[in-house]
Amino acid sequence: MTEEPTPEAPENPEGEEPIKQRKNGLYPGVSDELAANMQSGWADTELHDLEPVEQAPHTARRRAALSARFPGDRLVIPAGNLRTRSNDTDYGFRASTEYAYLTGDQTEDGVLVLEPEAGGGHTATLYLLPRSNRENGEFWLDGHGELWVGRRLSLTEAEKRLGLAAKDVRELADELRAASGPVRIVRGHDAALEAALTDKVTGERDEELRVFLSEQRLVKDEFEIGQLQAAVDSTARGFEDVVKVLDKAQATSERYIEGTFFLRARVEGNDVGYGSICAAGPHATTLHWVRNDGPVRSGDLLLLDAGVETTTLYTADVTRTLPVNGTYSPLQRKIYEAVYEAQEAGIAAVRPGAKYRDFHDAAQHVLATRLVEWGLVEGPVERVLELGLQRRWTLHGTGHMLGMDVHDCAVARTETYVDGTLEPGMCLTVEPGLYFQPDDLTVPEEYRGIGVRIEDDILVTEDGNRVLSAALPRTADDVEAWMARLTA
């Protein structure tokens, strides 16, 4: 990685911030001749005949719903800023979900502002960084200039792509300080804007905005459903990639599995939607095992929980528990088939008009029944469920909403989420599991260190549900046959 420039920059026009300098550079300064040379001789690269992004009509409809919910309020929705990883390197940027959902844009420092109109409704404006300044040398002297990090859209280009008026974001903080009237901001993404509004906002009002935007995403439109299906399809191919290299993973570690799936995610999407869980052997009993530094051994199970995130930031979330050597042992199969039976019961409970909790209750009933049958907990089953005794081995809820966030709509009100009713267009996971910890002395020794989870992404339809991830096998027999085909 090359070092950023550290010369003395040319003088900036009055009122502009000086270009940030970096210590310990190799060049002592910029000559007048070089500065003049860098200001000229560049072709016009303005892009013309740009088409709107595919989601533009959907983002417009979402903004209209937001406007109707908060009449008379100025609404500020930031994308967020770059965050330092180490010294002068940044973490990869991922725009805030709220911002991307309402704009289709993903650039750092962007801000959507809905300005209330006197006659009702709002005027929506997107505040963005314009093209790098070539007059003052920013484009090549600043570490975030375009010669260092790449070209960005001009404000005019952004307007064409996103269907929104665009202005220079560097003017926004001053505009907000001078503004009057009620304001709400989505907090946690842009500290500078929050500081500019500190005397104009309240935590309670801002939380109402955040909650509304979370609940707005509960029901997906057709564009979102298509993106989720694309994410799931890429994820299925990523799982196939992993099966094909299990021999290499055995020769190295879980990291080989993580890297293999990541390649698929980066080639076909934006990234992974969350840290991949590549848990082999006893690591499968740790719910969020993302260290992925352990051995992969023949005879053990591999719990792979991973999802591709599309370039529009919709993520899949799928789990399969695979026998590393291609064949389940009798005990592994018994536990796997209990989890499969629980998942089948959970999926069957997903339909419009059903309570959100129904699929969880259905799956937990099956698992509690099996635990009683195996003599691991004293029945009857109703007593186990009433006291939650099965949770020693089931641990987590049976699913969650899915969308732009892997745990989508997480700040929605309880009455509209877990105490709510399923509607067509909702997308959720169904993911029961059984986990027998390596140090659990309440179960027979042969159970210890076995963890099984099966997870699929389910769309609620008008007449029931659709398993978006149906391309990946789920029964024990089908998993073994699938693995045999891929490794033949």
C-alpha cells in the first residue's frame, strides 16, 4: 500500500479547510511549477445519459411514506463517515441501512434531508461530497482525494442516478445550525451533524424516527424480494464452493472455509452480510464462532452460517451443518434429524395471519419432545417448555427478520415485531438448533461437542410461504448425496 502524500499544499481559496498533511513524507513540498502542472491537462470526464438506479422508484415511495409520517419536521438521515482502522487506513465503508434504504446511495458522508414545505410534504435533498477540487490540489494531495481513493459522482451525476436534488454536504452543518423548527436525526452515524443539532433535537423524538424506519422495512417490496433471492442464490453457490474444498480445509483450518465463501461474496456481491461462522467440531456449539481458526477434522461436523450481501446491501442468512467426511455418524444423524424435524414444524407455521411467535413455538416443541425422549431432561414436555428447560441446549430464538440488516427491523416496537402478525412480503429466518457443550456433564459423553443448526430464509406469501434457500438440501440423506456429487 502506497503512502499518502505529505507535501506543503498550494494555498487554498479563502474559507476552505487546508488539505490535511501527513507526517514523515518523502517530498518536502510542492513547487509552483508542479502545482500549475497538476491543475491543467485533464479531460472532461463528466458522465452523460445516466440512467436512474433500479431502486429509484422504490426509494421515492419510501421517502413519501416517511414524509407523511412526520409532517412539518425536518428529517436528517446520514450515511455515516469513514472510521479509522489503524493510523491512516480506514475500515471498509458500509452506508447506514436507513440512508441506503431511502436513497439507493452508499457513499460515505452522504446525508438525506427532508425539508418540510409550507403547504405540506417535504422537499428531499441529498447532501454529498462533490468531485475533488483540482484547483487547490485536493484531488491528488489529500489522502481522500480522487487520485487516491477513486472517482466519485459529480452532484449532477448523482441527481440523475438517484432521482434527488444534490448539494455540497460541506455546507450542511452550518445550514442545520441556522435552521429553525422541529428536527429529527437518525443518531449514531454522524457525530458532527448531531453536534450541530444538539440544541434542536431530543432523544425521544429521534428514536421515534429510527423506530419508524425500522418498521417500514418489515414488509419487503418486489425489488427487495428480488435482491434477497439473489443474495440467497449466491450464498448457495458459496456453500457449494466450500464443500468442494473441504479436503483443503482439513489440511489447513476453518480459515480456508471462511476465505472460500468470502471469495464468492466479493465476486457476486458487495461483501458477506455478517462475519461468517465456520465452526468445525466443538466450535459448532458456540453460537457466533467467527474466529474461524480451529482445525477441520474428518468425523466432525461443520456448522457453516454465512450469507452473501448484494451490491444493494441485502443479505442472505443460511446455515447448514455438514459432515466433514460426507457421512453423518448415527448420533450425529439422530441429532440432525431432530433439528430438521423442528425446522419443518417451524416453516409450516410461517403463513400470513399467523402470530410471529408461532414458528418459534412449533420448533421448540419438537426439540423439547426429543430432549425428553432421549432422557436428557425430565418431562412432561409442557413442563419443560413452561420452565424453558430446553434452552440449555437450544439457546436462541428460532429466527428473525431479514433484509438489509441480517437482523433486520431490530428496533421495531415489540408489538409490531415479536408480538405481531405475519404479513405477505415479510422475510425471516427459521433456524432451530441443538448445542451440547464440550463441558456439559448433564448429557452423555458422546453428545458433548456436537452442535447442529439448520437455517433457511423464508418469504411470507399470500397463501403461505416460499423457502428462498430451497436450492440447498436439508435432509440428512440429501445433504450426504449432495456432498458426494460435489466431491466426486
